[in-house]
Amino acid sequence: MQTEFTDLAKKRRSIYALGKNVNASQDELVALIENTVKNVPTAFNNQTTRAIITFSDSHDKVWDIVLERLRKEVPDEKAFEGTKAKIAGFKAAYGTILFFSDMDVVEQFKQQAPLYADNFYDWSEQGQGIADFAVWTSLAENDLGASLQHYNPIIDEQISAAFDVPANWRLRAQMPFGSIEAPAGDKEFMADEDRFKVAK
């Protein structure tokens, strides 16, 4: 059996020590991310995933927004120190991908296929997850690290205002990416017998 894909999936890890030592150009990274998202499968080929790819000041702005929003949730400065350190780690990355779902498309398919209407939001989330994984793995293939963060929905309004996000785009995740400054730790797995069943 060929195992190249599985090997890449193993290489894709949550990397938190990210840096800006990236050899690829921004245009090359944009092309990689766009082509990866375009080629993942979606239910009914409805292509609900949207993305904003941020670099430089725009990347910094994402994490400034997150930090200021979290400051309102953790008003005690001493308790906030850990939060500041965590966000500084994300800001140290080379760029951030903001992932969205286009809710207008979800609603459109609900109307077009009413028999499956209750499923289209779930299917958009499945498509989103596939896109996240595919982009993450494509970055790993190119020796770039990333992690997937979920500060939505508390940052939704600020992100929408800062990046002129269409009202029908719903923020689903944030992916900081960059050079790998320290590897991920060991990964533990649950027992196979608790996870899989084989019927022959």
C-alpha cells in the first residue's frame, strides 16, 4: 500500500512555536492555499468555504483584535499574562488564514434541495473541516507549521469590520502559520478497539 498521504497526515501537527523564517513568497503561499481549498470535496459541490489570507500588518491586526477582545473577558492583568503570551506566539507567525463559511450558499441549497435541508449546515462544516485539514497538510508538506484556533464568535464583529468581510461569511477558524521554531510534542492515541470496528 502507498503511504505518502498517511505520512503527510502524520507530519501535520499543531505547531505553536511559529516564526517568520519562510522561504516561499507570499504569492506562492497564496497560490498553494487557494489551490488546496479549491480542490477539496464539498457536498453537492456547493463550495461553501471562504478564506482571507493575511500577511504582515494584516496578520498582526488579527491577533491584536483577539488580544483586545480577550482583555475584556480577563480584566485581571495578572491572570491576563498567560493569555498575552499565547497570543504573542500566534502573532510571531508569518501569516494567518481566516476561514469562513458562506451562509448564503448554505441557505440556497436548503431551498434547492428541501429533502436534505437540515443537513446543509452540517455538510458545510464537514467541507470546512476538510479544507482546514488539507491546507494544514499542504503547509506541512512544504515544511511550514500551523495550528487551528477558534476565537470565533467573540471576534466576529471586529474581524468583519477590519477586513470588510461580507455579511454572509461566518467565521469558523483562524490558522496561524509560519516556520517551525520548535517541534510538536508526542501525540497520544486512544485505543484502536475503542475507535474502530471492522465488518467482513
